[in-house]
Amino acid sequence: MQKVFLDTNVLLDFVLDRKPFSDYAEKIIASGLTHKKYLFVSALSLANVAYIVRKARKNPVAVIQELMIWTDVVDLTKHEFQLALKSGFKDFEDALQFYCAQHIKADVIVTRNTRDYSISSILVQTPVQFLKSLES
């Protein structure tokens, strides 16, 4: 089974229904069942989602519980922080996400911000690219 790591922006598109991106995010989450993909998110992503949805007047507990039904959570440890601090990533959060994906040996990182992962050794795709890859 393919291991798919979802970046925070894909989760936010889904939970905040940010059109048209939420349509893609919904299909990606559904792909976990229909295409037998393992979907992963970092603990950092869930914390960020909880913070942002609370500001949007949504119940963060319910949102996180729903996301945890569809995804597996990758822990952040001191090791990932140490790697991120030494990395060549311009953005520290993106480095943390990358090392979480690397830890689980992800096959692909799905994000709308592919430029943020320009030095990634893991395949990086936009939601649209990922969905097209399911068709082939």
C-alpha cells in the first residue's frame, strides 16, 4: 500500500471547505478507502488545524477526531526537530513535515505548496497531481 503524507494545507482545505481545494482534499481522503492508500498526517498538522479551526468558530475536538478516523498520526520527536534544524529547508515547519514523512517512509507528500519542498527526496505532488496519478 502506498503511504501518502498530507500537508497541513490539504487538511485545512478539507475541514474549512476552502473551495475549490476542498473538493480535491475530500477525494484524497476518500482515496484511502477506494484506492487502499495509507494516509498520514503529523501531530504538528493536527495541532495547527485545531488552532485555526477554533478561530473559525468550529469545534477543534470534533474536527481532530474526524481527521483521526481517516488518517494515521505521525509523532514528532526530538530527532525530527534536530534534523529539521540542520536541514536546508527555508521554512522550519516544512522541514518538520518532511522529516515526519521521511520517518514513516512516505511514498509521496501531498501539498498545495510544492515549492516549499523543493529539496525533498520524497516525491511531492499537488492534490490535483496526486489525484491524476490515481487514474493512471
